[in-house]
Amino acid sequence: MAIAPSSNLNSADTLCLRLLISGRVQGVGYRYSTREQASALGLVGWVRNLPDGRVEAMVEGDRPQVEEMVQWFHSGPPMAQVEAVKSEDLPLQKFRTFEIRR
């Protein structure tokens, strides 16, 4: 899935996305797998469970790695059953690490 060009990009073509992932995404290691995948791609941001059963994530980094992460969100870890991934482009947040939030 290609990500549309953004007005929030800097000269390094860095972007920040907020994602909402729905389906069977809680209780299956989704947050921990997200942190591992994001760290492996050199991305920063955070991930957390929402009370309504979805997972929310903020992912920031270079466009190719963010696009790869978005693709990963569509499948997630082996036990997940992703139904939908919605994303919105946000201004850069300048995160330093990738963390799991509660």
C-alpha cells in the first residue's frame, strides 16, 4: 500500500503516521511484535491497546521503512487477525525511541 505524499515531510522524506488497527489484535502479542518490527526498521514512536479492542500506533521515520511497517500492520504477529488498518498523516513528533504505552 503506497502512502500518499504529505505536506508534513522534511528534506529527509521523514513522516509520522497514526494508525488504528482493528480485528483480533489484543492478547496476541501485537504490541510487543510491533515494537520489535519498528525497532528492526529503525522507526520511533509508540503503540498501545485501546479500550474498544483496537491497537493504536504512532510511527515515525524514513518513508520506505514507514511504508514497510504499514504493510506489516496488515498482518501483524502470527496469532493476530487484522480486519482493518486506518492511517492518518501527522506532523513530525521527533520521538526518540519506540515504546509500548499502557
